[in-house]
Amino acid sequence: MPEYVVSVGMECHAELLTKSKMFCGCENAFGGEPNTRCCPICLGLPGTLPVFNKQAVEHVVRTALALNCEISMRTIFHRKNYFYPDLPKGYQVSQYGNTPIGINGFLEIEREDGSLKKIRITRAHLEEDTGKSQHVDGLGYSVMDYNRAGVPLMEIVTDFPPDVESGEEARLYAETLRSILLYLGVSDGKMEQGSLRVEPNPSVREKGSEVYGIKTEIKNLNSFRFVQQGVEYEAKRQIAAIEKGEPIIQATFGWDSEKNESVLQRVKESEQEYRYFPEPDLIPIEFLEEYIESLRASLPELPIPRKRRFMQEYGLPATDAAQLVSERATADYFEATAKRADPKLVANWMLGDLTRLANAASQSVYSTPITAEHLAGLVNAIGKGTITGKIAKELIEPMFTDGKTVEQLIQERGIKVADAGVVQEIVERVIAANPDIVAKIRAGNEKSKGFLVGQVMKEARGQARPDDVNRLLDEALA
Ligand SMILES: [Zn+2]
């Protein structure tokens, strides 16, 4: 069997976070009673005129800039004409041709081994979403909900020939894109609700061949895992077909996540003729250089560069840094805390106890009553020896539930760390009470020391500093 290469074009649609829809004042929100968030403009009734949403345009420009695109300084909207019940106007307002808002960009994915790979992007444009048809059991026909009709939608398409070459890279691409959209605050990126739709187009060809294979499209992949599985499954299916001498048919597949297989939805017999033409009801948009530059200046540091900086600047391991930058607010919280206390210890507390408490309360680490200042206070109290790590673990809970600072709790509870003199006495008592263990340690069994440390800690009720205990034990045993 010859060796095959997989190529995957990626098409992603993201619903944009705006108060109102793309061309009217209807609320842009997920769900709602069917057909309560629509008006004559959403439905394209005769006599209505659309007015574009400036915020949506700005979201696409910022995304395009973050994806290293050039900006078309003059951009227009088109009508994509087709008939389908979810599109009562008979056309979708979209951007066609060579002047979408963003062109010729790229996004970098980070592979498992830490290396970066550039994925070229051909366009980022603005369009409107369609309504949704719903199948109600027992009704015998479909019903329409137009709440989603006219919601601003951004489409991002990778370049040809595709740079994505495996299911894993398709997943990494989708994950990276989503985190960028979240950092920019342009979309909520909820794949399970369809506000981010990732549609890979895999094809296979024999290694060394210059001719790209026929691609298929996979839809309704509502998690990153399914993106990877879907591409891997389709690539295998295509290779098996080629091996059997069967043709690959250009078609759209749905993903059945229960059976873990792709299901044929629609064969594309010919490229549909959409009769694109410039939308006569909308004026062209001409950007000013200053406007674009002010948006460029507003871009945040993006997740992958930020992760790499965290590793370098704070000496964090890759896995910790990746977790800390997963959300912009989490990364901001970490940096605000790390300014005030040892960054590595801050990371440990954030990813350990604080995450555990936040998860149990269905909160995010950055929005709990433990502010960056409070967490830094806790970490510093351990560092200064005001409290031990063990006491800190007891205090973080009331800090979380009552929003108290570590200083308040130390005072309220009269917490005092045992001074070295007290620890010295305990050490002497423990040594006297355990002659067998002492003999073992003196015979070279270092491991037995742990038992004595435990005994001293127990007697000191956790209020002894580990450094003191170890030092005094070593001195006594020397
Ligand atoms: Zn409307």
C-alpha cells in the first residue's frame, strides 16, 4: 500500500458578540422563545433597509489583525442567492471576491513538542447567520426559528494548498483560533451551542503526488475531540476507498459522535451557482488608516506568545503556563498575583487549591473572593514563615468563603508559628521517645527520618516551620 498524505482545509464560522444583530436592532443572544428576536429586517420583508453593525465590523477587523491579515481598506457586501427555508430573504449578505475585510494572514499552532507551525489563512470576512429549522417529534413537518437570522457571523478560511496535515493539527488549529477569539472578546466560542462551527475539508493523496485529492466536508463537530476524530476517520475512509478503486465523491458529511463515524449528508454534484452580486442596500466601507492602527494597538498579547513568555519570565513548566493562559482573565489574575509574590508558588496555589475550590463552586479562579492581593498575601505569609504550608491550606477555605485576608484570619484565630526554641524541645522529646528509629537513621537509613519529622509536626500541631524541624532534627541526630 502506498503512503498517503492528508491535507485539511479549515472553514470556521464564529458568531460575534454584539448587543444587536448585523443589520437591525434585534437582540443578539443564544436561544430564547422561537421567533421572539426577529423583525421585518431580519426576515427581509419588502420595504426594509439594513444598516450594518459597526461593532461587528470592528470585531472582524481586530480578528483579522490578530491573525496577521492585511486589511482591505475598501470592502463591500454581496448577496449570496439561494433558496432555503432558514433564509426568508432568499439571499445571505456575505462578502465575496477579493476584498473581504481580512486577507492573506496566518495563525501559528504549537505542537506537542513546543515547535510552532504556521497555518496560512486566505480570508476573514463578515456575513450574517441564518435561521434554524427544527424537527419536532410527531409534528410531521419542520418548523422555523428566526431568532438566529441576521446574527453577525465571521468566516475564517485557511489557504490552499492546506497547511493543516492531520486530525491533530486540525484540532490544534481550532483550539488556537478559539482561544484567540476569546482573548479578543469577539465571540464566546461555544462549540456545543454552535457559536463556533469548525468545518474541516480533508483530502488525501499519494505521497509525492502534486495533485490534491478530492475533499469532503465534515459538519456538526461540536467539540475539539470530534474535530480530530472526524478528520482522522474521513482520511481513513478516503484511503480505503482509493485502495478499493472507488472514486472519492465531493460531499458533505455529518459527524455521528455516538458511533464515531461520518454520515453522508449531501453530495455536491456541481458547484452551486449563487449569483453573487454587490448588495445594493449597503454602502461600501472605507477604513481610515488611523482607525485600523488604533484597533491594532488595542490587541492583547495572544495566548501562545503569552504562554511562552510565562515559561521564560516566570520559569513555569509548559503545562502550568498553558493552563494559566487558557483564559485571558486567568492569565491576568496570575500576573497580578505574581507581581506581589513568588510566581512559581503563585502558580502552584492557583492550579492546586484555588482551582479545586473554584471548580467546586462553579466559579473561575479570577472571580472568587480571593483577589490577587489576597492570594499574594497567603503566599508571602508562608515565605516569611508567619504561617506554615499546612496552616495555609486550612486558611484558604475561609479566605474563599468569607473573602478574608490571611492577616485577618491569623489575628482572629490567634495563629502563631512555634518558635525554634519550642520546636527544639519537641525534637528532643521525639528523639528520646524513639530510640529504635534513631538507631536506624544513625546506621544510615535516611528514610526513617521522615517518621520523626511527622512526629514533630504532629506534636507542634502543624505550627512548626518545616525548615526548623529539619534543621533541628539534623543537628540532634548528627
Ligand atoms: Zn431584526
